[in-house]
Amino acid sequence: MTPAVKKPYQRWALTGLAAVSLLGSAACAAGPTPSPGAGGDAANAAEPDAGVSGSGDYADGTYSATGSYQTPGGEEEIGVTVTLESGSVSDVQTEPMPSNPTTELYQGKFSSGIAEQIVGTPLSELNVDKVSGSSLTSAGFRNAVEQIMGEASQ
């Protein structure tokens, strides 16, 4: 039996599919460059962040804010509610506000993993770069947390 010979258009099609796959992977991996000392994965999500200032003096209570962030598809928003006890996060809830199916997917992933990453962490030390594979949503979360820090400052 003779081996099957691929026709030129079949090779071009396979090459094109491979290129699209690589470009898609690169686009998903692209995101904001973490600041020095900041981790890029969920294991490092609660490290101190030099970009978020605060004395650590925050009033206990529940605070809500809406954070916005940029995606390749445009501006997106996510609602964040944080409960503080002794200056640390005791509970966090997010309200996904997607404008398209891709954002819905990533905000859902982010929302399902954020509590395990930050509950018990002092508000002044929050640094969320990526949660459950979602890195862009983190920017909206950080935006909301900055608003909450301002409101909760004593």
C-alpha cells in the first residue's frame, strides 16, 4: 500500500490552522506586565502591591465599587463587594457585567476563584494579577479595590 500524499492546499490549510492557533494562544497569554516583585499567577495573588497605597487603617464594614478595564473588545466592568474585619478581607463578592461571551467566560472564571485568593489578606496588601486564567478582569478588580480603599480609609 502506498502512503497518502497530501495535496498542496491541504498543507496550506493545516499551516493556516496552526498559525491561527498560535496567534490565539499568544493573544490569550498577552496581558499587562506585572510590576517587579508581583506574581503572575493565582498562587501569588495576595502579595503586597506597590501600586496600591494605603496605611492599612481601614474601617470595618462592607464596601462596593464598580471597576472598569480594557479588553481587546473594548471597555468592560465588574462589580466588587468587599467585607472588611480588622483591616482584612473577610468576604468578597463579584458581579460580572459582561458585554460579550468571551468577557462572560473570563469574568465567571475570575469570580469563581477570587475569594480563595484574597480572603484573610489585609486590604492594603491585595495584589491580584490573575485568577483562574483570567488576567484582564484583574485590572477591573484592582480598579474597584482602589475605590474601596479610598472609601474605607479612616
